[in-house]
Amino acid sequence: MEILIWAFLGGVVGSVLMDITETIAAKRGITSGVNIALVGRWFLGLLRGQFTHSNILNSPPLPNEVKVGWAFHFLVGGGGVALIYPLFFQATGLPLPSNHLFAGLIFGLVTSLLPWFILLPSFGWGLFGVRGPQGSNALLASTLSHVPYGFGVGAVIAVGLSA
């Protein structure tokens, strides 16, 4: 049970590292085209039964979408997704890795599948975001940002379990 708490906290820390990485990458011209308002708009749409958009950029803004986007990003996308890390090992019966930093990095790479196959297609941008905004490179941007996310998950778990 303790590892679930550390994993959730690691996901929140990882989300902060992800945001820092995305900011640095955007300054160098590498962006997925996703912003926090769009995440909020998408999530609010899910709550209303709208699972996909033809192009989320053409969907009307919704009240509080930025606040909802931040909450989703940290609580569900960050902390909630990080729970997959320990739950995978519990479900399969495999032992926890001895090196959570390395395993966390691998986990971060695997979580790149979520935007590629769920978020971006739901935005109406296709697999890997190939129909995203002009100049965006969702494949590269999401891969770059998910590696530090995984590092945050692994680092917090490693520190938490060693205390």
C-alpha cells in the first residue's frame, strides 16, 4: 500500500518535471500542440459524453477548462497514471525492480502511448498527432516530456521506499 502513495506522489512530481521539459522544448520549437485549456476542454467533454472531437481547436471553449485541465493533468494524468507502475507488478506477480530510476524511465517511455493512442486521436488529431496544429511534433514532444515524468515517478518511489 505504501508504494501506491509514493507512486501517486511521484506522478505529481513527474508532472512538474514534464511541464518544465515541455516549456524548454517549446522554446526550441518542439511542441505537441497540446495546452492545458485543451486538456480541460477534452476532459469536460468526456464528462458530457463527448469522447472525440473532429478538431478540438474548433470546439468552443468551456467554462473553467483551464482549472479543470490543471486538475486533470496533476491528479489523473500525473498521479493516477503513476499508479499503473506498482499495480503492474502486483497484478503480474513480478518482483519490483531493484532500480526504480531506470524502471521509471522505461515507464515514462511507455506512458508516451497514452497521448499517441488516446489523447491526440480524441482531439481529432489522429494517431501520434499527425493532424495536429501546423508546426507541432507530438511524437517527439510527448516522448521528450514523458521521460522526465517517468524519472519523477521512479525517483520518488526509490526515495520513499528507502526511507
